[in-house]
Amino acid sequence: MIDHSKITDSDLRNKIKNAEICFGGNRKLKIYGMLKCSSGKRMKRQNRVFFLSEKEAKQNGFRPCGHCIKTEYQNWKMDLFNPHTDENTNLLPKEGTVNYYGKLFSREDSNQYLDILLNTIEWKNDEAIIFGKLILTKRKVAWYGDSGFEYTYSNTTKKALPWTKELLELKKIIEEKTGETFNSCLLNLYHSGEEGMAWHSDAEKDLKKNGAIGSVSFGAERKFAFKHKQTKETVSLILEHGSLLVMKDETQTHWLHRLPPTKTTSKPRVNLTFRTIVG
Ligand SMILES: O=C(O)CCC(=O)C(=O)O
């Protein structure tokens, strides 16, 4: 790491020319970025440092700049939110089980599923009856299942549509991966980060008690959070494009979950929750 205040301007020019300096950083903020980054230009000389490589910057405890090296920044943020856990780690500290399997599908397959789901599912605005008034959400939903199952939530009853080819394909993959079985799927379409879902639990009487719910996400990566009903402690993670999250055991009894709205994306996201309805 080289301090800007300890070298002359001609030294600096030479080191850049000889590729001995390739990245700049802010010592106070502990952020590194490209030499041409506009955020770097505004900095005081005594705060500016230089690095040969990103590796050197990271070894010194610097994180990537969100403006000029977006991909590295996204990866850094993801690591921060999704600590390196595997599908056997329970993300909840007590009274429930949540396992995050990470990305199950390649980027290409995930893009293809997103495209197919956006175009083949019978999306409808969700309906809820709140204080006797019919409310239509901006978010769209669809309900698919084995044989015309009915499912009641938010005081409205939905009848399941017959499985599409891709939904059956996804159901099989999730069943094989988790060792669980499912007979229905609720799909949600969030057109942009402005749309989300408020705190709730999936504990309707039609759902198998303590049964597993397999949640598959395609599209924009979004934060997903859990809140304990009594202690209010929270757990959150980022649901990635093509990923699987499983909630089971007493999770719905003791924890609420939500998808908070965000200004950080305007891209769509589709979420599928594979469930077991009891007849
Ligand atoms: O979109 C999501 O990830 C969450 C969906 C959800 O909470 C639900 O279907 O109950």
C-alpha cells in the first residue's frame, strides 16, 4: 500500500505507467476502486492510498467501491449478508429450521426459467379482504397444484390451476434436492424493487402443520428477513437468482417473514413457494 502524501506526482505517474499502481483507495472509508473513479478524485491527498492489485487492497481490509467496480461490490455485499453456510446450516437460532441451499441453477437456466415463468403463468393481482374491503396488490400471484386444491389466505379462497410443464419440472428438482414432497405452489411476481411483502407467516389451516416450504427465486436478488414473534430478533439473507430456501418445522409458528421493498433494483423477481396442502 502506498500513501499518496509520501510520493511525488512524477513518482505516481511513473508507477502508474509501469503498472506498479493499478487501484486507488480511501484510507478513512476503507474503500478501494479504479484509478479513474470519480469518487476517488474528490478525496484529500492525505486520505488517498494506492495498490498494485485488488488482492493487496483486500488484504489491507479495504472493500470494493460500489460505483466503479460494481460486480466485485455485489459479491462483497453478498458475502456479508450470506455468510458461507451450506444447506445443512440452520439460519434460525431457535424454534424453527431455515436452510439456504444457494443457487441451484446456472445463470443461463435461471434466466430461461424467469423468462418462461413471466410468460406462461396466469398472473393476477393478489386480492385480500382487509376490514371488509377488497384490496388489489400491485404484486401478482398465481396458484398451481395437484387437483383443483383450494387455498384460503387473507380472507380469499383460490383454486389451484393444473401444473405447467416447467412447474412440474421445478417441483421434481426441489423434491429430489430436499427429500420433501409438495402438492402445490404459490407464485409471486414482483415487477420491481418497489413491490414486496409485509411481515406474515405461512400458517394457514390448509397448510400441513410444520411441513416444509421450498422457496425458489428467479430474477432480481432481494433481501429476505425473519422476525421472531416474541423476542423480535431478526435474521436476514439475500435470495439469489436461481436459489432455494427451505423453511420447516416450527418456523411458521414462531417466526414472521417478509420481503422488504427496495430502491436498489427496478428488475422483476419471481418467487415460487412449493407447499403441502392437506385436504
Ligand atoms: O417472495 C418471497 O421470497 C416471499 C414470498 C412469501 O413470503 C410467501 O409466499 O409467503
